[in-house]
Amino acid sequence: MDGIHDLGGKQGYGPVPVVEGDAPFAHEWERRMWGLARAGIAKNITIDWFRHGLERMVPADYLAFPYFKKWVTNYLMLMIDNGEVTMEEALAGHTNRKEPPAKALSLEEMLEFQRGLCTDFSRDIGTKPAFAEGDTVTTKSHTTADHSRLPQYAQGRTGKVLAYRGAHLLPDVGAAGVHEAEHLYTVAFTARELWGDEGHPKDTVTLELWESYFA
Amino acid sequence: MTSFDSDEAGRIHRHLHSHLPSDPALRVKALESLAVERGLVASETIDRWVEAYSEHIGPMRGARVVARSWIDPDFRARLLDNAAEAIKDFGFEGNATGHLKAIENTDDQHNLVVCTLCSCYPFSILGMSPAWYKSTAYRSRAVREPRAVLKEFGVDLPEDVAVRVWDSTAELRYLIIPQRPAGTEGWSEDQLAAIVTRNSMIGTDRDLKVN
């Protein structure tokens, strides 16, 4: 979707907060949010549905909220949507529908669990990729209202296949809970193709693009 | 059950926008209380996650991998061929490293990583990302004016060095291998790892300092 999240190439956001934004966390609540997210508290979701949830936030909030405030808001949305809590419970921050407490993990158990989160998104789909390294490809000039990983700045642009990456789960359907894979490529675009004369003649931008993103 | 309904997500978000307290600390407190009450996680486990990402999982892992790649040519070859597998030598695999790629800086090419669509980052090898990586300024500008962004980080790139920006919006993640600085001949892996900065592994730092 052409949402507020699609920031690549947009102008007017000012300098990067290089010094004041160097730390990963500025507040304790940010650390708690990160821990909650790692613990996987939203059941029956996909990574793509999680990202699409962020994209469907109120646009002004998306721009104004710090990163982890976006996350906590999105997690509440996900857990209302999947029926874990009601809207009333989310607003109250409390539920009477209690479940037995979860087992506390030791640091060792948790670090072992973390290693297992090394997810493989590739699938064997039994068809041959249509393109190979060095081929010229052109992307579609538009996207749909649904989740997509084809940013606006690279729509309708021509680039070269840098590498074929195998077939990976397609985020567009993953956001709808469907696990289907498509051939994936890393494509390099020249800065001139993307940004016209302002692009440096030596520079390139690469993106991972699925086969259905090509025109 | 999850609806996977985009418009429903939008409706819930608009309701939350109008009714949740603005203070993010209160929102997180509510989320944690609900998650604990619903038996989804123990508060002690969240403490452990915070501890893990403060003391065990962070850029020191990536720095170790880079240092090894400078002194062990066989490891470097394996790393460049398949970083997701190579980091298992250290047990560093985990969150967002299933399709990790290592990209080396050269005299002719500098590499920079961004995610313009969210803030994808190789957590298990670099820890939580710095706030600037998730900022609207970095996400919007890195692909369009990488040289100006690099200058803000103190990297003044010669005109004849090409910049390649890796917009990592799929499940591939990138670890940039900075060049080994002169004057480090004979150094141990520990000594070398100590000079590798987090930013150099994202690409917002280039010439590592020796001292």
C-alpha cells in the first residue's frame, strides 16, 4: 500500500539524529516493549501481518510516535484482533479472564530459544525462476491497497538482477495469513534511474523483489 | 482468531488512537499486565530478554565476526558465501539472521544498509538498532542522498568511491564488513574486535580508528 510508512526518497525530514539518537533505548518502557515483543505475545500472526498492522496505524501517529510507541500500539491492535483481549480490556490495561501464569525462562533457556528464532523464509516451489543474474527487469508502476514490499520510489523503474535468492514467502499474501512462496531477486537500480540528475553517477540502490513485482 | 483483515486493523487503530492514554509508558504497562494475566509471558522472562539484549546480544557479536574475517581467510570466504551459516560457528544465529548476507567494503565501493519500509535489522548479530536507524530522516534519506547522510555521520566519501545502499525490506539482512585499518598487523582477534564500531557494520562509519 502507498502508506505513510513508505518513506524511501521522501523529503523534508531534516537531519539524522546521529548523536541524540545513538542509543537503542532511551527509556525503561522501551526495553520492556522490546522484551514483550521478543517473547511472542501476539499469537497466530505472521511477520507480514505485524508489519501491515503498523502500516494501518493513524498516519499522523505513525510519523509522530517514537518507534516503540508504534510497537505497543500495534501489539494492542494485534491482540484485540486475534481475540486475546477485548477493546475494553486493552483500554483498561487489565483482564478478569486470567490464564495460568506462563513459566519464567532462565537466561540460558531464553538464549537457546533465541537461537531457534533463526527463521528460514525460503521454500522449494518446483518452478524455474524467470530471471537470472545480469538480466534487466522493470517493476510494476503501481501497487495495491494491501501489504507490499515494492516501495514507491522503485515503482516503474528498471534495474539489473544482482542475484537470485531462491523462492521466499511472499509478504503480500503473508499479511493475509497465506504461506506461499515466489522467486526472489536482489535488484540493483542506479541512483540516476531513481533520482534523475541528482543521483550520483557511481551510486546504486538494491532491493529484494519478488517475481510478481515485475511488470 | 486473527482476522488478517486490513480494514479491521485500521478500524481498531483509529479506536485506540482516540481512547488510549498518550503516555507510552502507560501503554506498555497495560500491554505487559494483559500479557501476564493471559498467561502469555512471565514478567521475569521479560527481565531476561532485557538482560540478554543488554549483555549478551549486541554489536560485540558482529565485531567478533568481522575480526575473525580479517585474520582467517577461510572463515572470510565462508562468511561472504553464506553468512547465515558462518555465524553459527559462534552460536550467534537467531532473530532475523536466517538469511544474513555479509558485504565487504572495498577501496572502490562503500556499502550502507537501511530499511525504508519499517526498520528491519539483524538483531541477533548487532542487537537492537540505534534510534537513528529507525528515524524518519534516516529511512527517507539514506536511499536518496546517501553521501549527505554519511557526511552527517562524519564520513566524507571521495567522489570516486561508489555507494551501494542496501534497502533490506525482505527477509535478507546485511552485515557490512569494514576494511581492516593499516597499523593492526599482528593484532589478536580480541584487539581487532575492539575497534569495530556498530555503525561500521551498518555502513554509517567507514575508516576505523586504531588506538
